Amino acid sequence: MNFKSIGISATAALTLATGTALMSAPAEAISLTGTITLTGDPPASVTIPNLTTVGSSGNVVFNSPTFVTTSGDFASLSAFGITINPLPLTLTNTNTFMGTTTKLYTSVGANPFINFGTQTLKGVESTLSFVLNPGIFTGTFTNSTFSLSTVGGPLIGKFVFGSETIANGTLTAFQTSNNAGYQIALEAEPIPTPALLPGLVGFGIAALRKRKGEAVATTESEA
């Protein structure tokens, strides 16, 4: 058998070197960018638990939004059909200074937190939702308003279309006044493309060259 006559592609080389076959990517992957702000008008569109004892727990409960403000891929969405699930909070610390009360909470997040109903993206129809990650949240009460954030800024989560994660997301939420209106602002951010593939291909080609060199050496020794 003449090993010198065998040809192999970089894809096959990568398969030989790593034991992993590469699958063709779809012609156009579904993604999501843009912003959407959900607004709930009073009365009683949001209920915030009055937690005063460390270790106590409760849920922030939002009614469905009255209207939405959108941009980007969210442009066609309306408030109709959007629902918001309760957000569980557990109090870990509380402090009041000059009329402002700051409370620290832990949360298991919510999966999903917001349901956008059935939507169509790039010609594909499926359910769209926002999943809120677990974390440590900061609740700030001042001048009869309430805002929810993290030490780093907004809350973090992801947008899920059907069963596929199509974008990362950030969320800020606040009670607009003491009559319990609210706004929840979300921004979809593209998922970073992995930079691993070029390195794997290079590794596969190097492995191919080594195998071919070993094959040639074997052939010459047998001659």
C-alpha cells in the first residue's frame, strides 16, 4: 500500500487528531439584538415584598406590561401576550442611610423570568423567553421608588428561542413611583464566537503531517 498517495482534508485531519467530527453550520444562525422596555402602569402593577429579617424570603410579583418600547429585532413585539413570572428574593443584609435603604438579596433567578410568547425570527417560529441567572442583587429604596441591580450594574441572563440560547441579556428593573408602576429594560447581546476552531484546525494539520511522516518511514523500512 502506498501511503504517499493518500490525501486528506484539514477537516478530516482535525477529526483524526481530536476524535471530533465537525458539523456544517446552518446557513444563517438565529440571533437576537436590540432592546425592549416593559412598562407596567399603576395601580398595583408590581408588588415588592417587605423583607425586614435577614433570611426571610418573598417574591417580586409583576403584572403583565401595559406597553413596550422596542428597537432592533424586538421592533415587531407588542405587549400583548407577554407575561412575567415571580422573582424570588432572600434578604441577606439591610442598611439605611440618610433616607435611602439598601437591601442585599440572594436569588435563584427565574427560568423563565419573562415569556414573550410565540415569535418569528429569521423565518422560524417558536417561543421566546428571557431566563434570569441566579445572583446577589441590590435593592435600593429611596424617595418612594425601588430599583434592582447587582454590584456590577444590571442583572444578567439569556434569551432562549425554543430550546436554543440565541443571545446574552442584561436587565434593569425599577418601580417608577409609590403608586407601583414599573419598568423593566432588557438588552440582547450577541453570543461571542468561539476563537478555538483555528487552533484546532492547525493542531489537526500538524497531526496529519506527523502521521504521514510516520507512514512514509514505515514504507521505506519495509522496502
